[in-house]
Amino acid sequence: MDKQRAQEIMDSLAMIQVHYHGIPVYIEGINNKDETATVFPLDEMHNSQHVELHGLSENRSIP
């Protein structure tokens, strides 16, 4: 995922499904100095992690 799309997802009022290597996560923040984000798995909200943006993917449903 690119930095701009990650920021759009964070700014969105809608809940957009994002995965990190297949694990559903919530994006807490983006590090503007490098290509990383702070996320936490939806089933472990206390387990915040710094991950590379390229490992994030948006789960887009097809209508």
C-alpha cells in the first residue's frame, strides 16, 4: 500500500478493511520519514506494531 492511500484510510469516516500479510489490522499512524505504519491487529488491540507499508493491503469487496 502506498503512503497516500494509507493516510486516506486513516482519515476516512468509514471502516475500511486493511490486512497486514492476511491479518486484519487498524492503522493508528504513518511514519512520514520512512515507509512504515503503526497498526494493531483487530483481535489484539493492545498489541501495537510498526510495520512496512508494502505489507498492508486493502480488502476491497466487489459489488
